[in-house]
Amino acid sequence: MSIRLAMLCAAMPFVLIALGGQAEARKGHDQCAGILHQEGSRLWFGGARGEGEGISVVAATQAAKVLKVCAAGRYCRVVGTTADCEDSGECAKIKDIVSVAAGRARR
């Protein structure tokens, strides 16, 4: 076996592991959970007294999906892709929602 082929065979597992790890990172989802708040068509979690400072805003395109399962004023958990809010880095916007669950907070 040539030296180049041996080096290629030795390096290949590390390359595959590195590429696999990057693909997995892109598929990750985040969650927003807590009391669901609604004002008109806007939905969000957090920001009220006793809820801490973190706020998660539900993307307008995903509001109907959330409201099919959860009701304002009740505990809700959504899983999807999050990004910083456009106008403020102090909140997260959740979009591309893959799951919605109503119910009590897990302890």
C-alpha cells in the first residue's frame, strides 16, 4: 500500500466524524416553554412578573400551529428553530416549529 493511500485511510474516519458532527449541529432544535401570552396575533413566552427576563416570541407564521394545541394564559412548550429577535438581542424568535405540547411544567 502506498504512503498516500495509507494516510488517506487513516484520515478518513476523522473527516467523517467531523462532517457528521457538523450535520448534526445544523439539525438541532431549541425549545421555548412557559406561560403563553397573547396580544392580538402576537404570541410570546416570558417577560411577566415571576417569569424571569428571557422572552421567546413565536413567529407570526407559526401562531396558528401553536394555538391549535395551546391557549393563552396556560403552560405551553414549543420546539423549533430559534434566532435572536431582529430589533433586540434580548429575546429569541422561534420559527419552523416541529412540536407543540400543552400541559404542566415538568419538574
